[in-house]
Amino acid sequence: GEQVEQRPPHLSVREGDSAVIICTYTDPNSYYFFWYKQEPGAGLQLLMKVFSSTEINEGQGFTVLLNKKDKQLSLNLTAAHPGDSAVYFCAVSFYGSSGNKLIFGIGTLLSVKP
Amino acid sequence: DAGVTQTPRHEVAEKGQTIILKCEPVSGHNDLFWYRQTKIQGLELLSYFRSKSLMEDGGAFKDRFKAEMLNSSFSTLKIQPTEPKDSAVYLCASSLQGGSNERLFFGHGTKLSVL
């Protein structure tokens, strides 16, 4: 079945550095992609929803890239600050035999040190 | 902020007990999801409701886990009997409609510890 691999599981950077998280999916027919951020003790909050037709998506302080050829989705925090410290999850939506499915990556714990 | 509300925030149970977790989705949302979150497995889908109807019941969790949605504004997740391996954060999420294609709104979660 559909799988989503997320890496790295842990990432530690200095304030001002960039941080890149990558997810690789298997179903070429996947068409919706999500990045969520989870701060300590809180639920997941949506960072961005990406449609399969758009390759580069700019957010506030981050960029989401979708490479359909390699079936890869990435989140790039361009100049990380301590407030970005959280767990980040990618999620991929695809159409399975029993309807729409949403698969989450395992998560990446990002620590941004001053 | 009328987001997704989950109670309790923390639950401690002894092995063999029955516990009930509660969730109130965002008002007007038609889809409701229960997830289990652990560091090893990440987010695992337990149950999915659409307009109060159970659409998906996670196969591996069927025997001791039961989610119900008696009305559109309230859902429960019962674990009976609890086992230490059930220790995890249980997240409830809702979306307007559209299942897996729509943004999910998550509650803060219930952290369950089974001794």
C-alpha cells in the first residue's frame, strides 16, 4: 500500500540556519499534500496544503517544494528561529481501493538553538 | 476559539480498566477522526466518521477500541480493557467535509498512561 517516509527524525540547527525536511511517497497518483506543525502539548496545525499541480509554494518563512518525478515533498525553513522548534509532519492524500486515504509521515523533531 | 476540544488532557489508568476519551469537533464539521500518536509509529488512524456514520475502523484496533459518535457535536473513544502498550497521545481531528483531501483541525490531545 501507500507509504510515506519522512526524514530526518531529528534535526537540530542554529538560529538563522536553514532546515530541510523531506518526505518521499510511493503512489504516483497522490494529489494533495500537507505539512503540519505540532508544538509541545498541542495538536497539529496546518502549515500548508499543496495541490499536485503546483511545484513551489511560498509560505511565511518557509518554502514547500513538490517534485512529482521523484515523488518527493520537502519543507524548507529558510532562516529558522527558536519559535520554529516543534514536530513537523507531512501528510499525503491518495485515492485507495476503499476511498480517499491520508497517510502521515513519522514526524521530524526540529530544535532551533539561539 | 471554538476549535476541537478534547477531554481530559491527561488520563492515568491501571491495566484492565475502561477509559473513555471525549471529543467535540469544530461546529459544523462533518468529518471526525481519532488518531493515536506514538514516537515509534507516529500517527495511526483509529476511526473515521462522516456525518456520524463510521466510515473506517482501524483494523488493528478493533478488539479493544470503540469510537462512537451519537450526535454531530460529540464523540467518544472507549478503550476496554486498557493495556500498558496503549500509553500514547490520542488526537481527535475534524474537517468540514472531503475526508482526506481537506485540512484537519486537531485538538490538543489526551495523554494516556497505562500502568
